[in-house]
Amino acid sequence: ARSYIITLLPGDGIGPEVVAVAKDVLSAAGAKEGVELRFREMLMGGAALDAVGVPLPDETLAAAQASDAILLGAIGGYKWDSNEKHLKPETGLLNIRAGLGVFANLRPATVLPQLVDASTLKKEVAEGVDIMVVRELTGGIYFGQPRGFGTNDMGEEIGFNTEIYSVSEIDRIARVAFEVARKRGGKLCSVDKANVLEASMLWRKRVTAIASEFPDVELSHMYVDNASMQLVRNPKQFDTIVTNNIFGDILSDEASMITGSIGMLPSASVGESGPGLFEPIHGSAPDIAGQDKANPLATILSAAMLLKYGLGAETAAKRIETAVTETLDNGFRTGDIYSPGTTLVGCKRMGEEVLKAL
Amino acid sequence: ARSYIITLLPGDGIGPEVVAVAKDVLSAAGAKEGVELRFREMLMGGAALDAVGVPLPDETLAAAQASDAILLGAIGGYKWDSNEKHLKPETGLLNIRAGLGVFANLRPATVLPQLVDASTLKKEVAEGVDIMVVRELTGGIYFGQPRGFGTNDMGEEIGFNTEIYSVSEIDRIARVAFEVARKRGGKLCSVDKANVLEASMLWRKRVTAIASEFPDVELSHMYVDNASMQLVRNPKQFDTIVTNNIFGDILSDEASMITGSIGMLPSASVGESGPGLFEPIHGSAPDIAGQDKANPLATILSAAMLLKYGLGAETAAKRIETAVTETLDNGFRTGDIYSPGTTLVGCKRMGEEVLKAL
Ligand SMILES: CC(C)[C@H](C(=O)O)[C@@H](O)C(=O)O
Ligand SMILES: CC(C)[C@H](C(=O)O)[C@@H](O)C(=O)O
């Protein structure tokens, strides 16, 4: 039997609840396919700040790097919101992304037929939406130097950041996106602001160059302002989207809200080699933490992505996806996706139902 | 009678058609209130590139600066899309904004009761939406130095831009936004990415500081990724939004698409003093140019903003707004907002109906 070590980073708020449930599902699905998983839980985010004073302890990063894949719950909360930058839970997240080199963030935004009514978009606009946003995750304005505070010629305080991309950074994310698009609908839309920004002009030039390696994928380009409109106007026009770190942050969240059920959406962050990082796209929801109300399905589906993209265990991943579909078909819903006529359940019970369906 | 000089910049695509119609409406509304308007038409955008080889001729900027207000149609088109940066129509637009110092861009996104069905959002989500986005327009990553192309330590090509804000740049846009919010619903939401970017941290700090001058306005802060979700989830939660140049570009377009009728939406760009720039938010729509199909209402409503924010002629502005409402109530629609049971008209005829309603 294949054996892997999984780092669990429960984090803050509802993180521990959803990770506990997803861990059981992950174990069970792996076991059915002869994939043995061993888990090691580590501190991160606000939990780490409270326990040891930093948002990403060295041991956590080291354990993550030494493992085969990482499952993260959620980080952050009001409590740490006004912390200085190096003591913010978010900084821990940015540092683990950089530390693992997971430059490609895959964020599916899929409208499930069972949940089409959850979307604020009209049914005919929302149904069938199935978008994959491939976001560059370890470059651009999130990490660009120089950055900081200073004084300008007039003696005034300034704050500044650098949006910067190199050819190799663009080429590698473009290749991931073309590969993803090839396995999906064969259409890739690259989003930039090449009518204004030099960083985007280079982005567009390189994505266009890499396209020649993927003659079977149809490439288009769109400005980011137009993309944010088109996601609302007609989201079905998109198959796979590739974009930079900050535009990806904005557009992937917009796309996920179009589905109406962000409690359902997983994500995968992967690099050239080394372990990938898998996490639900929702936040830590401190207001419902510890009440067994959280929807664990996004984390469970992140566990499926972990099996598929992280360990290459596609059949085990498929098992989880099918079990989730079945659980929804059986009418079980957490509060965030509840509608009259379905059965309202808590976080744990939802996990049990998925386990049964496995 | 008060007398003003208006610079007309018809620009490209449908620009000349919509500006011609809006000019007549502007004249007529002014005349009724004793406001005499004289017009001077100048070249800009692709039209200027074709005629004299630059997107913003010196005479155009000089004429605009010497006038009391500027009405712009639209610029750009496929024809000039692959031009070098300094020969792009868009560069002309950025240069006139900078040249006029119009740092505050006001973009209303209002769902009119007559057009609520045009939105892709469910009726109960869309109806009553009335948002004003106040976008910083002459700073940030659009203009920040250093910018350009270069080579990194590994000898690779790079493209880079600088996101940068100074205290005075933030303070002045914040004051405009608070003033606007005060005259509207009294709620201001400042959008940034202060959990990651230093430029946003300074933004948040200064907006918070300026808030003490406006105790009657309720200030909140939101991260840009969350804002892009919340606009889809529940746009009615927003009254006035203030944000930087690039986030404003993305979010104002998203907000406008939420109304479903971007052919209806005007914008105003104003500075500390000097003439303001007024333009519809839609593009040049080259595919329908010259066919008398364009919706002139966004430009007509931009003319109303010109009267109100540019010349302080509020009653003349109000006349135009009322006439537009009446024209819609009378059932007249251009193709972009047509629905069964209404009367389909062209650009010119729509203008005539608004003139009648005046
Ligand atoms: C928490 C924050 C730093 C993070 C980001 O901006 O990348 C989050 O919004 C995300 O998208 O994962
Ligand atoms: C054409 C482009 C340069 C411009 C911008 O990005 O500001 C446009 O999108 C706008 O919003 O007015």
C-alpha cells in the first residue's frame, strides 16, 4: 500500500471543525483505494500566534515541507485584525505559500445542479457555470520588492508596493493553466490590464508565446475590468481563467460568489515539485466557530483535490466527489446552503453522511 | 445669463453619435435655466491618432484646460489595440485625466425600476440598488514610478509597476467620498487590501483619520476580494464606496454590470478646481458604430452630471434626469435595453424623445 504523510493545519475559527471532519473522510477514501495516510497536526495562523507568538512557526513550515500534502482549514479572526503585519495570521498564509513554492492556485467555481438556487444570479445565468480560476500565487504585488512606507519629495508619508513578474514566473503559471484547460473545456482566458500596466504587457506577451505549445487550447485575452463584468453578465462564457496574484484574488472570489455557495468550494495550491497546499476558499467565520454549524464540504472537496493533485490518487478523489454529490442528493444541507424541503444538519453530521455515502 | 464653454471629445466608435445627441440635450436643458453653453469639438483617442498621430494632441488638452467642462464620448477600438503604449487611445485618456488633475471619479450604479429585468441578478437582489463608487483616478499603479521593463538578477526579462499613494492623495479622495456619502445615504465603505499591501495600510489609516471630520457619515472597511463577492451577494448593502484607481476600475465595472444596463451609466471625474471630465462608462462599441443603434442615455446622463458637478447647475441637471426617466416611462428603448412590450428606437430618435420630454 502507498503511504503518505499529511500535514493538518486546522487554524482558526471553524477551521478545526471542518478539518476534523475532512480528515476522517480523507482517511476512509484513501483506505478504500489502498492509500494509507498518516496525519500530523501543526499550529498556524491565530492559533499559532496565541500559542507561540508567530503566525507560521518554523516547525510548522518544516513539517509541511517534509510531508506529502497539506490540508488547511482557515485562518484569521477579528482578534488579530489590528496586529502589525508580521504578526497577522494572513502573513503566515503568505509565508507558507512562498515557503512551499506553490505558485499555482486552482480555484474551481462550479454551480452544482442541487444548489443552483443558492446563487443570486438568475437560474438561466447561473446553471451550468463551471469555471476554473488559475491564480498565480507566489509573485506579483503580494511579494514584489521594494515595498513599505517612506517619504516623498514633499516630505509626505507614502505607502508603496511593486507589481512585478518575470518571464519564468509567467511561463510556468501559463503552462499549468494550459494543462488545466486542456483537461477541461479546452478554452483559456488570460486576464490582465495590458492597456495600462507594463507587468501585464509582459504577462500577455508570454502567455501568447506559451500558447504555441498548446495548439489544442483556444486562448483569449481580457482586461480585468471587463472580466469582472463578464463574470456577472454571462459566467458560462468562461472555462479556465489564468491571471496574476491580485486579480486572481478578486476574480476568484467573485466567481465563487456567483455559484452562491462558497461553503462548497475547495482550492489547491501546487508548485513544480514538493507538497501542495489544499484549503477551502471560505474564511474562518469566527461568529459560528465551535457551534457545529460550519459546512465541511469545501474542506472535504479540498481533501479530494489533495488526493487528485497532491497524491495522484484520482480514484480515491473521485470517491469523495461522488459521496458529496450523493449526500446532497440525499437532501442533507448545512445552514449556509439550506432551503425548505431539505434536511438541516450540522458540521459533524454532514461528515457522517459523506462517510456513509463513501 | 451664465455662459460656459464646453469641450466635446467625441472620440471613437459610437462616441460621435452619442455625443452629438447629448450635446443637443445639454443645450436645451441649459437654455431652459438661463445657462448658455458654447461648444468646441476637439480630437482625442483613435480619431486623434489617425488624424495627427497622437492620442491626445496638445491643442486638445489646452482647449480642455481652458474650458469649463469636458464631455467625452468613448475611445479605443480593435484598430489601435496592438499599438505601442504611447500610441494607444487609452494613453490619451490617462493623460487627459492627469493633465486636468481630475483625481475623483464618481461612478453611480443605479438599478432603475424600469430596467430591473435587465440585470442578470434576481429581481429581489437587484431592485433598489443605488451605489456610488468614488474611484481615485490620477494615482496608484496607473501612474506610479518606477515602471517599465528590465532584467532581473537571473538575466530574465521583467515587467513592473508601482502601486503608491501619499497621505495628501488619500486625504483628498477620502474627503470627496465623505462629502458624496453625506449627500447620499450617509454610509461610506472604503475598499482596500490592507491585510497584504502597505499602500493599502496607509490608505486605511488615512481614511480612518479623515472620518473624524465627518462624524455624520458611517465608515466601514472591506477587503477588495470580499467587496467583489459582496457586490454579487447583496449589492444593496452598499451606499458609497471609495477605493484606489485599480480596485475602482474593477469594482465600478462589476457594480455597473450588476445594474444590467451599462448603456445607462454616466461618470464624472473632478479635481480640486478646474474643469471636470464627464463620460459614459461604456466603451466605443466599434461593432455597432455608425449604425444609429447606440444608447445615448449614458452620455445624456453624463451631461446631467456635467451640469450638476461641473457647472453647479443643479436644476438644469435635474431636468435632464427627469426627462430620461419620462422617456423610459414612455416605453422607448434602444436595443441594449429592449424588452418585449417596449418601443425599439435608434440613437437619434432616443435623443429626440428626451428633448420632447424636457
Ligand atoms: C487572507 C489573504 C491574505 C488571502 C489572499 O489575499 O491571498 C485570501 O484572500 C485568499 O485569497 O486566499
Ligand atoms: C480604458 C482604460 C484605460 C480605463 C481605465 O482603466 O481607467 C477604463 O477602463 C476606465 O475605467 O475608464
